[in-house]
Amino acid sequence: MAKLKEGKWALVRHSGYTKPGFAHAVEEAALGTDAEVKKVKAAGGAVYDTYLEASDAAERENYPPGVEGFYPEARGVFRALSIGGRAIYVAPGAATTHLPQEGTNETQEDSDRKE
């Protein structure tokens, strides 16, 4: 695996997702190799050049307009592909490939038809 000269960042399922109120939360994950960057992009996730960009994106995703209070409510999907054992997050409306969502056998296309 080729290491990146400068680290990149992505959004993944929050490490505290099993705690009450955090099932729909995201957090930043460091990407250190070209393979990890490719995996995030293949899942339809975004890759950020800096931690600050990823942190700002996590805040926007966790607390979209209309969400009030402490508990995050990210409205995208978590993919079966993961970084560091945490599912890759794909924001609503992101151009995605038709990969399964975490914990299901359905594709994004199947999910889109339900909306």
C-alpha cells in the first residue's frame, strides 16, 4: 500500500454509535494510504484534505437544519465498506455507486426507490 505524503480525512460511523443517541452520528477518520482514499471514493464518501474540513463536514452532517439538542442526526447512509472498522458515511444526495448499506443486502438504488 502506498502511503500518502499528506494525510486525508473521511467521515465514518461514530465510535460511540452503540451508546444511546449516537446511532446516527459521524466522526472524522484519518486516511493514510492510497487504498483507503480509493475505498472511500468507491463507497461514495467524501475525502477531505484537512482535519478542519472533515470536522466542519461532520458538524454539518450531525446537526443538519432542524436538528436541535445534543444528539446527532446524520441523514446519510453507512456503507458496508469501512475504514478502521467503522462504516464509511455517505451524505444525502452524494453521487454514489450501488453498494450495499451496512447491515443490509439492499443497494443504494433499492433504498432510493423507497424514498
